Amino acid sequence: MASVETTTIRVRRSTHRRLQEEAERQGKSVTEVLDEAAQLLEEQSMLASAQRFWKRLAAMPDEVAQLDGALTDEEIAQLPPDQT
């Protein structure tokens, strides 16, 4: 197996135990479980951001009705501040 660069992070002992238990349940290393958890956190953040964006659009039906095609980056930047 190829060597992967790693580093040390500090977590509470209770978190470490939880990670070890989950790794054992899945038959994986703690590092693999943390990698997957980080990926899920990124996906959750992206989905939350998309949900806020769609809520903003839903609050502007007249403006959305006037759109003809996809929003450009400039149009997105001009949307009113997030109200959620």
C-alpha cells in the first residue's frame, strides 16, 4: 500500500473512543473514518448552502420569473443578502 502523508489532530478522549468504535464496526482505520466524516461534512455544508440559495430564490418569484436561462456569477452576486 502506498504511503499517505498524515498529521496529528487533537480530539477529546470521548471523541477518540467514538471514532475507534465506529472504525471497528466498519472494519476500517480511524483515519479512513475521519476521511469519510470530513467528506460528509463538506457535502452537508454544500447542500445547506444550496438550500439557502433556493430559499432566497423562492422569496423572489417575480425576479425569478424574469430570468431567461441560468444565472451568471454576476447575477448571483447581485441577489439580496441571505435572509435565512
